[in-house]
Amino acid sequence: MTAIRLLLADDDPLVRAGLSLMLGGADDIEIVGEAADGSEVEQLVDRVRPDVVLMDIRMPVVDGLTATELLRRRADAPQVVVLTTFHADDQVLRALRAGAAGFVLKDTPPAEILDAVRRVAAGDPVLSPAVTRQLMAHAVGAGTGSPRRAGARERIAALGDREREVAVAVGRGSSNAEIAAELFMSVAGVKTHVSRILAKLQLNNRVQIALLAYDAGLVEEDGH
């Protein structure tokens, strides 16, 4: 099995050393580089071609949010997991909007950080439904007349009826299996619809679908 190529980005050398020791010991993880600031990340990504970047949000010159936004604009972008000390931080939400696949708290047990890296490398977001709902509730500050809500609804209008139903279900934090049962579809059919939604709306992952559904007010209107 090919090892997951992991790049660490954190301004604290002790944190980097701890993460490298903790994660590099796994048989399926290869630490391919370390960045001390977000300003170093793009150049390192070009050189070492990581599958996943574990990115601290707060760095002194270029923060992890800006570095994530720059990375996720690339056609060959690696997946990004942000590191933070707060799980309802506004910067976490901005990183997720920019295309980060999820986040882990700095005091997360080593086994859970390993699991997060593996899941993201496999294409799965690292937010549980409960955490997703908590973040979305924190994110909902847009009123019915706000530019964000209007823009989100304009984007959602590009979806077909079935795609919209799937997007709403994703916004509730439902898994593919739960969406399939609710909408009388196969799991494969749900995955196809999610892929179409991502392509139509030019999104990176289902976390962004959920955020867009909240911004558009679809989840609230649906009674959840």
C-alpha cells in the first residue's frame, strides 16, 4: 500500500516535532516536509507533492487560512486539515469555506489525528454530523436579506430538485446511507448526486455543500 504523503505546517517547532514523532511512526504515513509558516507551504507542496497538509491556522507571516485558500485554488491541490485550539472559531469556518476537508483540535488524541489524516486522504471529510451541525449553527449569521444569503440561493438555483434535496440533507449532517434511506435512493445514487453538486457549484467537498445550504437558509426552512 502506498503511504499517505503528509506535510506539517506549524510555527511551533515543538508542535511539529511532536506531530512528526506521533504520525510518522504509522506504517501508512510518510512525513514529506515541514513548514514553519504559511508562506513556505506552496513552495513545499510543489517540491514534495503531499496528499494531505496538516495546517495550523495561526502562523505569524502567512496564516493557515490564507495558505489554505491559495492551495485549494490549485488544480492539483492536496487535501487540507486545519489545526486549531477552538472548534467554533470563525477562522475554522473560513478555512472550511475555502475548501479544507475538516479540522482537528490540537489536544486531539493521536489516534484520532491519524484517523483524520487517513479519512481525508481517502476523500472523506473529518467532521462528524454533530460537529457539522454545531459549526453550521455558529455560521448562521446571515439574515434573509444579506448578500451572502442571496448569493448562496443564486448558486443553489443551479441544482435540480433532487440535487437540492440531497444538498439539504448534507446540510443536516446526514450520511450517504441516511440520505439514501430518507430519499428512497441507493447509496451509489446519493454519491452520484453529491458529485454532481460539487461539480455544478465548483465546491471541494460536502462540508462546503453543507455551509452553502445553511447560507441559503435551506436547512432552516426545512425545519431542521
